[in-house]
Amino acid sequence: MDRYTLHTLRNGLQVVIEQMPHVRSAAAGFLVRTGARDESRELAGVSHFLEHMMFKGTTQRTWRQITVEFDRMGSIYNAYTSEDRTVYYGWVPQASIARQIELLADMVRSTLPEEEFTTEKNVILEEIAMSADSLEHVAFDFLQEKVFADHPLAWPILGYEQTVRDLARGQMWDYFQRRYTPDNMVLIVAGNVAVADVLALAESLCGSWPPSNDRPVRNLPAPHAGTDVKVVDRFRQQFVALTFPSVGSRDAHAETAAALATILGGDNSRIYWNIVQQGISPRAGAYYLEYTDCGAMILYGACPPDGVERLVDALRAEAKELRESGVREDEVARVKNRRRTTLAIESEAPYHRLTQLIDDMETHGRPRTVEQMLAEVDAVSARTVQEYLERCPIDGGGHLTSVGPRAWPESPGSTM
């Protein structure tokens, strides 16, 4: 039996099915290829706001009926918005998968009820206010704004208070009609399902959706270097980050970049032992930020304001040591073993396979077997890490972000 089925309806909707006959459940989700990077500056936050509105009512159901039906079938469900995608999913017992797909398909045809639009706008504004209370959230939004300046990746996923407050339902409706078209969406199903039944269901539920035949093109950002400072008096700690251009998730070095971030700044990492455990910073690490077409390697930490010089020097020292001496094979082996375990565990549950397939369809344009993903992990070595560092160095230049009560370092990029 072929484990995967890929089918495209006449209107362009892709259907991806992975059969897992040994399990008793199934998961389904709609991947919509739209996110914060597809918005204009004036509409920043519309993708995330629209995600909320998909739960608020259709021609067939009120928001209460949507919520009750999820619970009646025992669904583990949710949705999320990122810079490059919006996803709606549910995980149910095998017998309920048809009902789950029908509910999700109905949801993504929302009527955007006017009364719920106003109510949900206040919910989004409260989310933005709560995010402003987190040093890490404020710092990361500021980092994206400066590193990806003049590009849609600079917008926060939640949007800005002003853009959300000013957003009209008609503007959201226009965006919805342009972006939630079948030729910009993928229905993904994983679990104990019959392929013919899923395809018939997809055709009956989604086959009449009109396509746009005009999928927008995304522009590649040019990451900025330099220094930017944001003074925020209400925080007691200073957050600093060093950001360097990296590869996108479709690049052959993407798995190596992820491994390097873990070796440098994950659990039991060099930054953990040499910076956190040395009392230089209570929270420090490295993070590989990946999009389909670009990425960034971020070295970060938080500390009392008078300790930022020491922290930045320590982060740069770790990067320099890594570039000059490379990584040890035992470090690579440890990270690869953890990654293998994660992939093995995730391969056994329909929900986790669904999330993997969503990533695959967005980043690779096709599903990958667990064996293919493991082969990519196996290919990572000390040599590939060195190749990556030669291509994407992290021991000089880059972008320095500083956020907190101290105006450090003094620079033309300081923001109050």
C-alpha cells in the first residue's frame, strides 16, 4: 500500500493523505499559505485576526455551534498564524474524521459576522497589550522590525495596536477573499483513513470553492546589519541579541543550522555551560529562525542592565571559538540522537505527523517520510557545520539589538 496520496482538485486545492492503519485516530488540517509577510504595513495583524474570525460563524453554524461540535467529537483542535502560514486542525478518533474535516471546511468559509468582528478586535488588542508586558516579546518584535526593515517580515504577527484598531471588516473581507482560495490552500489528513473516502469528501465539501489563479509572489528580504536600541523603562532587565543571516528551510544546510543552534545555545549547550552556569545571564541561548526562503541565527540573552557588556562579549567569544575550533563529533552525535528520538516519537501519532506534513508542504512542496527526515539528520556532521559557518559566519558584524531600561550602546538607532 502506498503510504501517501497527493491529489489536486480542479479548483487547485491540494489534498495530501498519509495512511496510518495501525492507529485508532486521525488528524486533519487546512494549511492556508498566508501570514504576516503577506500583509501590507497598513493591514499588519490581519492574518492573525482573520484566524480568530474563522471560529466565529458561517452560513451553517454560529460560533457556539462550532465550539460545541469540536467538543462533541472529542477533538483536540486549534489554529495558529505565523509569518508565512495559517493553520486550522483537529485530531479525533478515527470514526469522527469525516465530521472533523466537514467542520474545518465549513469554518474556513466564515461569514466574518459583524458583531463578532468588533468583539474579537478587543480580544486582539488585549493580546497586543499582554505581549507588551513581556521583555522577550517586545525585544523579538523590535529585532524583526530592524533586521527585516522595509520588508513585511518586519511586522509583528499580532500587528500593531493602531493597525488592528483601524482595521475595518471590509478590509479583512477583501484580504480573506484574495488569500483563502483553494489554489492557495492544502487539506492534509493523517491517520487511519480510507483514501477514497477522504478524496470524495474533499470534492463534495471544497470542490465548488472558486480559485483565484493568482497566487502572490513573496519577495526575498535583505537582512540589515548595525545596532538598534529600544529603551523601555518598565523592564528591570536588558535583552540583547546578535543576529546573523542564515539559510532558509529549503536549503541543504537547514538541518545543519538547526543542529548548530542546539549545540551552541540549546539545552546542555556551550552557552548554557559558559554563560548561564557562569552567572553572566540567567536566560541565554541560540535560535535558528527559519522561513522557506531565508533565515537568521540569533544569539541572545537577558541580564541586569549593568551586565550587558559582559554578556555580549561572552556571546561573541562563544561564536569566535566555534568558528575557529569547530564543533566536536560527540556534540553533533548528542544533538542528532535527540533529534532522532523526537522524529521517531512524532511519527507514531497522527497529530504530530500532521504538523510534520504541514511543514513539509510549506517548505518542500511535498511530504517527506520519516526515513527521509532521518537521512537528513544523519547527514549532519562536524564538516557540514564548518561548511555552514564558512557560508554564514556568526563571529563578526551582524545586527546587535538591545532592549531594556538602559540606552546601551548609544547609537543613532536608539528608540525611546
